Amino acid sequence: MRVLLVQGALMPTQMAPWDGAARHGIDIHVACAPFDDFWQVPDVAPPATLTIHRFQPRGWVRRQHLWWVYPGLGGLIDQLRPDVIHVAAEVYGLFYTQVDFGSYPITGHSTDNIWTDGVWLERTIRLKRAGRILRRLAGLASWNREGLVLGHKYGLRADAPTAVVPSRLTSSEPFEAAASARYHHRQRLGFGSECIIGFVGRLVPEKGFDWLLESFASSDVRRDARLVVFGRGPMESHWSAQAEALGLDVTFAGSVPPEEIPGVLAAFDILVVPSVTVAHWAEQFGRVIVEAMFAGTPVIASRSGAIPEVVADAGILVTEGSRSELTEALNLLAGSRRHRIDLGQRGQESAKVRYGSMTLGGVLADFWHQSLKQRG
């Protein structure tokens, strides 16, 4: 089977699902932009199992790939004549205007779990366009179960094949390698023998970092542990001042390049993901959770959006905004190395089984075969 995958920015370090599908015998061609999500040309190459076709996007490029088109994409489709065209974009994205629903089975790949945010006119246009596309799709994949619920609600046929699978995830190997060199990475980052409680993400209100600060301040381990933050965002100065006012030992370490994330996560004793749901956003997956699990780092996370699906029983889940639950979880893990080791091992085993590249590739391969069969 030949699949043409149409996606946005090229992220070579986050192509494990496509690589896994190729290893299941799918001939995958990727149509993508030449730059990554940071608007830079990546230094690392995509997996050798994939054939990459780079396009300079047109449209409102700075507004992300929902607003892009690829001049020349039609010519590539005519040349390849794929069995399935898989569009890794929300079902109201402009890429769908460039594919021929009459000649090819078209499958979509959704990330969003909230489709009704924004002003009335934006919602109306989005849902009307989504409905037209959904009714014509041969199948729909989503990063989370809620995305499939929304797909069926707004027009996806009841018998259309579906799959819950992320479209961007890193291979487990770099994280497992980093875990085997955990002491080295701790030294490199200047960590001592204290328990390092880590946070990685955008510093925006919905990431719930103020809740983490308050819970850490209430914990029994605030004097023996250290909170280290990797990320940038508009709330950085506010949260830095809040940490100082609470008398906490918090290090704001700035952003981290993608290739250094495995070492950072392996160096943590605990990763905390305290996301909170807001009107326009809920966690769609939580890639950093899986990456930390790959590295054997135990995870504490909120029950926001799709996070419970990702963590399952391989981490500690707490109620959004509950200071008492998050404080208790911090006390448990920061206060017991044995608990950290046990939970880290459980998380690593769970992540490798559920999110290994061959597992995800098998899900995608089955999904495309079913979609082609349904299309006839």
C-alpha cells in the first residue's frame, strides 16, 4: 500500500508513528514544509524509511498549517497515485481543498478536542467546513477519543474507520539511552543529590504552573527538593515573582532544544504536568508525558483533557486545581526514592507497549487498510 501523508512543518525527531507504519510495509511519502515548528531547517534527517517531498507553503504561513496550501501538490499526487491520502491536519484545514475526494480515499488526522472556541462567525465557518469534509472522509484518526466523538457529531459516517493515535511522537530510543546515562545528564545540568521536580512546557495560564507552585509551597518536601522549569512564555516573570514571594527554590532554565529533551527528562526525578482546562483549550495529548515515561521518569499529571488516556495507570493523576491532591502526590514521590523507581519503571513499560513506534505504526497500517476497504 502506498500512502501520501500531507502534513505541516517537518519535525524529524517526531516521526515515529510514520516510521513504524513504514516498518509494517506501508510505502509512505510525506508532503511537508522544509522547516520545523520553530521556522528553522532541522539539522537532523527524517527516518530513512520515509520518502520526503518538501514544499514551500503558501497562505497565511505564520498562522500555522491550517492556513497553508502546497503549490505543486496536485502534480505529486498525479505522479504517485497513492492508495490513500492521509491529511494530518484538522478537518477544516486548507490542505483538504487540494486533494481529490472523487479519485482517492482521503483520511484525516485530528488533534483538537474542542471545536467550538472562538467568536460566533469563526465557530460557524469552522463547523460548516468540517461537516462538509467529514462526510466525505474515508476514515478519521485522532490524538484523543474526544476528537472522534466530535467527528461523528459533526458529520463523520458511523461506519467510517477510526483510530486513536498521535501523529507526532518521538521514538523511545533516545529517551531510553538518556535514562541509561541519567547521572551524566544530572551533572551536565548542574543537579545535585536533591530531588528534582521538573516542568517542561509553555509558560501560559492553562499549563497550571501557579497551581504547582502553591502545592509545592504546601508540601513537606519544599526544603529538600528543587523545582526546575524548562520553557518560555508570557507568564514567566509573574510566576518567577510568585515563586520568590513563596520562598521556593525554583530555577527557570529557559527553553530547551528538541534534541536535548531526552537528557532533561531523564535528569528529573519527577515530571509534573499540572494543566488546567479553560474555555478554549484542554490538553489534546501531552507528548511530554510519554517522553518522560520513555525515560523512566515518574509522572504526576492533572485529569485535563486527554491526559488520563495517556497516563492510564502508569502515573499519578490528580484533580485539576486540587492543591491537596497535588501536594500529597509530591510528598509521596519526592519523599520516597523507592516509589519513584517503581512508578518510573511502570511508566516506561507502559509507554513502550502503548506508544512504541511499531505499535503506533501497526494501528495506522490497520486504519489505512480498513479505510481503503470501506472505500472499495
